[in-house]
Amino acid sequence: MPEEVPATTPSAGTRETGVSEIHNKTSFLAEKLTDWVDAQGRVPDALNHSVAISILLLGLLIASALLYLFFRPLILKIVSRLAHKTEFTWDNELVGHGVFRWLTHLLPGILIYLAAPGLFVSAPWLSSALHTASSIYILITCYFIFDSLLNSCQVIISRTPAGKRLNLATFTQIAKLVGALVVIILTIAILVGKSPLALLGGLGVFASVFMLVFKDVILGFVAGIQLASNQMLSKGDWLEMPSYNADGDVLEIGLTTVKIQNWDKTITTIPTYALISNSFKNWRGMSESGGRRIKRSLLIDTNTIQLCTDEMLDRFEEIEHISEYLASKKAEVEEFNAKVEESNLQNRVNGRRLTNIGTFRAYIEAYLRHHPEINQDMTLLVRQLSPEGRGIPIEIYCFSANKIWADYESIQADIFDHLLAVAPEFDLSIFQEPTGLDFQSLASR
């Protein structure tokens, strides 16, 4: 029977064959150069080997420098032209953030990595040193490629609607931190000549010291994941956190700190983990909704509340927005009172009567229903709250269609300016605690 040959992966076999051919060719070149130095007879026999190694080392360094200086600009020029010709924008970001620039840094490193073992077979120490140095160089270059690739991906994704809601900076920083740790472990493994898995086994003792030194980074790492995954906070959100005197826009969400620009243009930095352990208010919901809430009360003096007389109702009917309300209410009251005995109606307490505060409340709602700056598609109500010794609170609850802070405050002020001014037209007074002038007028009586 023919002997079975183990199956091999074609790609793996091709790579091994290619590397072996490079080693064989470079070894052959080293032997020829050594023979040529010997044939010259100008160098003592004891120095032939050293001279040949020096020439090979100088030639390898020159070849690496030429490869970097000539091929690198050519490759970058071609890539840049191709990127600008395409209709896509993501390739421009890859070029702009230096992905291809760092890729070209691999050229000299790969050349030394592949050529050194074959060229310096007769000098194992030099071959090992060059092989180790080129491996570390390639590893560090790969990290910078990874770093620039993450930066470009962050910019590309942040332009999408979904990317604008995500805290991409935190994910990017976490990925960079993990990548840096992997590079450090692999670099140490190359230097000491041991497997990275063996180094990871000895990190248990180091972990406690690491957690103590990088406590804020670890807490920020966990908090950043929670903030990003739950979409609790994003760049550009309006954050309010009284415990840190922060009230403004989020400028940056980092791994350890969150930077807030307050409305007075000062900058407040908050530890990222504080956003998980403490409470804060995010106004993003208001910004994304159709309006900004107005919630404020008018305090009505209870001494001015009374049942409406016919004369008062005739006067109120001339007020805009509530004529239809009064007509319907008067018909409803008359219909109800028609069922009550005439003798009982002589006492105004009996039967049904309209009140000036109820009519004023109806006017406020009608006024808001006709206000052009109030969002009519959102909640709008005018309600009476329980008294607490400072008059009867009439609360206005509605939403301004304009969410810009300055405009919102102006709209809110205009509404309450008007209501405070028209309250006396309904024979009502706004409650106000006694002032020094009140006591002074009492003393003068």
C-alpha cells in the first residue's frame, strides 16, 4: 500500500516555503559575500567573518532605509489618489487618520524580520537581536495601525444617526487600552523568550497592585461601558448634576472623566464612575421631544375668591376666548337650577353658581390653547393644587414649542406677565407675603 502523507494546508505550506526560500537565498548571499571577502586577500583571516557581517548589516540597513524613503511616498501617493477618486468618504478618513501611513512603516521591519535569519546564520547573536528588534518594531507599528483605524472608524460611525447617540469615545479608549495591554504582554514575551500564556499565569499577583494603582481607570472603564451600553449620556447632551455644580453641555466623555461646559462657560470635570454612583439629570429627552415644559403656579389670595354675579358674568363675556365657555356653562347651570325650588335659589349657596377663580382657570386654559408658542400636541392642563397657607395655587402645565433656553424663558415670562396683569379683571388678587411697606402702612393708620 502506498504510504499515507499527512494533509497540509496549502496556504500554510506556501508561507513556509516562501520563508524558507528567503532564508536560503539570503544564506547563499551571505556565503558568497564571505567568499568574496576571503578572495580579496586584503583583510586578515581573523577579520574576514567580522567584515562580512558588517557589510551585510550595513547593506540590510541601507536597503531598509531605501525601501522606507522611496517606496513609502510612492505608496501613499497612489493610495491618496485612489481615495479621492472614489465616491466614498470612509477611505478618505482612513488616509487622513494615517492608517496607510503606519502600514508603510511595516516595510523595513518586515524586510529585516525575513532577511536577518538567513543573512546572519554565522552570527546567531546578531540574527537573534535583529529578529527580536524587528518583531517588537512590527508589533508596535501594528498597534499604531490599530489606533489610527479605531480613530477613523469612530469618525465614520459618529456621522450616522445611530453613531451620534452612542458614546463612541469610551469604546475607542477601551479598545486602545486593551490593545496596549496585549502589545505590552507580547513584547515582554518576545524579550524573555516565553509564551504569552505563561506570562498571563503570573499576573494574578500583579492584579492586586494593578487594581490599586489604576482604580479610577478601572472604575471609569466599567462606568463607561454602562453609560454607553444604556445610552445614559452622549456628547452634546445637556447634563445637570448639582452635587458637582455641573449644569451645561457634555464636551467629552473619557475613560476616567467627563468634561462639562457650564452655561457660564466654565468647565467642570466629573469622574466617570460618579455618573453611575450618583444621580444626574439628562435633558436629552426634552431636546428630542416637541417642546420644553412650563410648570409654574399662580398663588390666588383666598380672600378674593367669590361666586360670580350676573354683572360679573356680563363683564366676563366680553373677554376674548371664554365667551363660548361662559355661554355653555350658563346654560348648564340654568338647566340644573331649573330643577331646584325657586325659594331655595334665593340663597346663593343653593343650586349651582360659577366662581371667579373657576372662570379665571378656564380663561388661562383657553389663552394657552390659542397661544402660538405653545405645543398643542403635548400635555396642556391648568389645575388647582391644595392650599398650603400661601393662597390657592393654580398650576400651569404645558410645553413651549421653542426649546431654545433664552426664547423659552421669554415665552414663559410673557405668559405669566399677562396672567398676573389680568387676574384683577376677574376680581382676584395674587397672594403675596407681607413686605416692609405693608407693615409701614399699617403703622401709619
